[in-house]
Amino acid sequence: MEFFDKIGDFFVNWFSEFKREFILNFVTGEKWRWIIDGLKNTLIITFFALILGVVIGVVVAAVRSTYDKNRESFRRRGGAGAFFMGALNFVCNLYLTVIRGTPVVVQLMIMYFIIMTNTTNGVLVAVIAFGINSGAYVAEIFRSGIMSIDGGQFEAGRSLGFNYFQTMRHIIVPQAFKTVLPTLCNEFIVLLKETSVAGYVGVVELTKAGDQIRGRTFSAFMPLIAVALIYLAMVIVLTALVRRLERRLRRSER
Amino acid sequence: MNADGSLIEVKGLCKYYNGEAIKALDGVDLEIRAGEVVVVIGPSGSGKSTLLRSLNLLELPTRGCILFDGRDISEKHVNINLHRRKMGMVFQHFNLFPHMSVIDNMTLAPEKLLKMPKAQAREYAMGLLERVGLADRAENYPSQLSGGQKQRVAIVRALCMKPQVMLFDEPTSALDPEMVGEVLDVMKSLAAEGMTMVVVTHEMGFAREVASRVIFMDGGRILEQGSPQDIFDKPENPRLREFLSKVL
Ligand SMILES: Nc1ncnc2c1ncn2[C@@H]1O[C@H](COP(=O)(O)OP(=O)(O)O)[C@@H](O)[C@H]1O
Ligand SMILES: [Mg+2]
């Protein structure tokens, strides 16, 4: 009997301790709002960086695959157009190399402390830095999608009389988009987690918010675990959505 | 068509890869008249595909030129897209668009390029499908068709652009034997209607029956050409004799 009392006491104590910690970290001074505000920033940065990333990615992928597929005819025709495409392709390659060869935190800090020094809007800087970063990965995803389409598709389009861009638009891109959609969604999940370093340039996003609570209450467990659980919940939901999307795409693949 | 009746003229055509290391075509001269059915034969790697693909500039010539309807289309300022519309092409592996139904495969180019109204494009396509016995397959997707059906769709897809010439690159080589006949039948009826055709094939029976001229290629050159009787019954070139002894 005594044994069970002890266990009971243990849980009662543990629970009251938990409650005390919870109140200390989230309720006192409405610190749960910090978490909500941080989450809001995380979502804003992720969403707009994602849009910027897709725009950059599409453009860079278009330049790179256009150059690859038409290299021979550019060389043959020569002139300013060919030179311009060559230069554009070079710039895109440089962009991909630099962005994928350096850590995103460093890019973020360079953007904030060196390039965009006359803005105090950290969220804006973060959107731009993460967008530029994500654009490089999205570009390669799109390009690999385009390259994965059988060359015969391209030739069939051209042999009917479609020009390069019409062939891309009507025949290649719709097929490529379908094949890369799941990979693209995974890239967005990665981006969501990567924004956790935005605190380096003074943006209070989800992670930083948790950290600020920790700094105030000197209690690490509650705020950090809460932050982790929120990321985890978002990622699990998004992953489940991607899975469903994948299944649907596979089913429509007749 | 030219005054002398030639629709396609190939002059001194060379196609080299890796500098001059690989000579896929090494000086080809060829004239194709409207209404002719030219069958190209030769061992694997002899340059048959390269020649065919050069005719509509899917391969750009290293040297030489290609005249279509009297115009040099290999000249670098020519808009090749306009000429390709008039040259239908059929591939060994069909190359149907897998994300579109049969009917959409067929009407895409007429609608987008010839600006044909949708209803008219569909009607024309349905007529062609009926002729090849696939009218009931219009709404199917390519993956729901057999190889022979796919190739028949590929042929009528090219015909939807009302081309002046049809180019076939081994159209039956990827088919199971029992499906070869249905595709060859479509090609025969096309020939009977007077379509100008250039056909790369290993179907010697088809060549004998349908060809107005047979061309034998080896090493990137045309080594012999003539009527099917000449080529199959009294071959002169030793390489041609050797080739025929293997395939016949
Ligand atoms: N893109 C290419 N790069 C290098 N060599 C090629 C290329 N395309 C074709 N060839 C070579 O050119 C020759 C002729 O090829 P092809 O025209 O396909 O022959 P065929 O159709 O008669 O079998 C072959 O030796 C082939 O290896
Ligand atoms: Mg071939």
C-alpha cells in the first residue's frame, strides 16, 4: 500500500512541478505570445522565401537547360544572342556554386551586415537571403526534372514544328513538374527548419522566441521542447501531405 | 515542288562527331521526288538515322546542304520550325506525349501551330483515327495502348499537320512481331495514296513491295541505290551483297 502511495506522490509532485514550470514559462507575462509571434515570423519567412526561391529557381533552371539543349545551335549561329546566353549561363553557374558552397547562416549574415545595411527589417533580409538560397536548390530540382524527361519527347515536339520554348511549355515542363513536385515539397520542409537560424540577424522567429523565454526564466526544458514539438508537428503534417500528393501523382501516371 | 519534281535534295551532306573522329555521314547526295517512297537500308551504325534526322534538321549538318521544296533549309537564318511542320516524323520509340490523351496528342500541334479551331482539329484527327482503326481509343492515354497502337497513333499524329513528306526511323523495330503488320499496313496505305515517304527499316518485305527506290548505306555513304528488283535481285556492291546475305 505504502508503495503505491509513494508512486502516487511522485506523480502528484511531478505534475505540480510541470504545472509550475509551464506557468512560469508560458503563462506569466503572457510569454506564450512570444511563441506565437515567433511562429508567425517563421511562417512569413518560409512562405515568402519559398515564392522567391521558386521564381529564381524557374529562371535559373530555364537558362541552364536552354543553354544545355541548344549549345550546338548557339555555337553554329554565333553572334550576340549566343554570347548573351553563354554569359547568362555563366552567371547562373556562379550563383549555384557560391550559394550551394557556403552555409546559409553565413549568407544570411552577409546579407544583413554587409549588403542590406540600411534596412532594420530583419524579416525582409531573412526572406531575401533564404529565398536566394532556396532558389539555387529549387533550380537544380527543376533542371533535374527537365533532364529526366526522355529526349525523344523533345524531338517529337520539335519535329512537329514547335520551337524550343513551345516544346518546353506544352510538352516538357508539364511532365517535369509532375516528377519533381514531391522533391520540391521536401525542399520547402527543409526551408522551414532552416529559418531557425534567422535569430543570428536579430529576427525573433520560433527558435529565437523559445530561446528568449529560456533567457528570461532560466529554465531551458519547457521552451525548447515546446519549440521542437511545434517544428515536429508542422513537418509531420507537411510530410503526410507530400506522401498523399505522391500517391495521387503515381495513380494518375497511367 | 520544284520544276523538276524534286521535293528534297541533299548535297554533299557530312555529319561528324567529336571533331572528325566519327563520320556518321560522309558525303551524301540524294534527291527525293514528290510521291516517291524511298526505303533506306544498311547495317547498324551506317548513318541511316543520322541521314533521316538531318532531313528535318534534328541533326545539324557539319557540311553540305538540304533543299526542301527548293529552299536551302540548312542555311542558318532559315526558320526551321516552319519547314518541320511540313515534314512528319515517326520514331522507333513512338514518343507519344504520355501526359495527354490520344486525341490531345494529335490536336496539340494543329491547334497551337496552325491555329486550327479545336473542333476542326478534333474532327480531322478523329477521321484519321478511324482510318487506322483506333477511333475508340481517342480518349485513352498512351500507356493504355499496345506498341502497335502507339505507333499507329504516332503516324496519324504526324499526319494531322498535313505534311508533304513523312520520315520513318525504324518504325517497327521496337514492336513485338505480331504487331509489325498492323503498322506496315498503315504505311502501305499511306504510300498508295501518294504520300512522299522516306523509311529507314529492316523490313525487307516492305521495301520490296512498297519502295519506289531502295538506298543502301554503309559507313556514312550511299553505296548503292535503285529499284527494289535491282537492289534485292542483282546487288552489285560487295558490302550490299554481304548485308543482304545476313538479313534475307
Ligand atoms: N550524338 C552522337 N555522338 C557521337 N556519335 C554519334 C552520335 N549519333 C550517332 N553517332 C554515330 O554515328 C554513326 C551513325 O549512327 P546512326 O545514324 O544512328 O546509324 P544507324 O541509324 O544506321 O544505325 C554511328 O557510328 C553512331 O555511333
Ligand atoms: Mg538508327
